Amino acid sequence: MSPFLVLTTVNAPYSKQLDANELAQCLLDEAAAKAVPGHMSSFFGEVDPALQIAFAGQYGISENKLSAAAKAFAAYSGESYPLAA
């Protein structure tokens, strides 16, 4: 899985572009995620969950940690996301 597919979706509507390492850091750091809420909303809401899991796995982030990140961001944003269920 190429991170390019994920980054294209996450970065498309924003002038600030995250690289793969920055996006991975946002999955591990709630404050970093809150600093780029649009990007994170795109990641959790527009990227297919299987791609989210594959992306996270490439950066050593377990499914449990990814799910916890999705739940934390859902609580922050008020949105619902498949991996937060």
C-alpha cells in the first residue's frame, strides 16, 4: 500500500500538506490531530478503513491504537467514523 493514496485524499482540500510521517504522528498524538482537524476528519471519514489500517500498520501503529485515535478524534469533532465504533 502506497501512502500516496491516503495522502491524496487527506491533503486534497487543504493548502497545508501533511507528509506521511506527520499524518502518522497525528494518529499517535491527540494534540497534533487537533491542530489539523480537517485533515484528520478526511482521514477518518473519507479514507477507506482498510486503507487506514494499512497506512497505520506501515508506521507501526496497531489497530487498537488506530481505533483509540479514531474514538478520541470522534469525541473531539462530534463526528462518527467507522473505526471509532
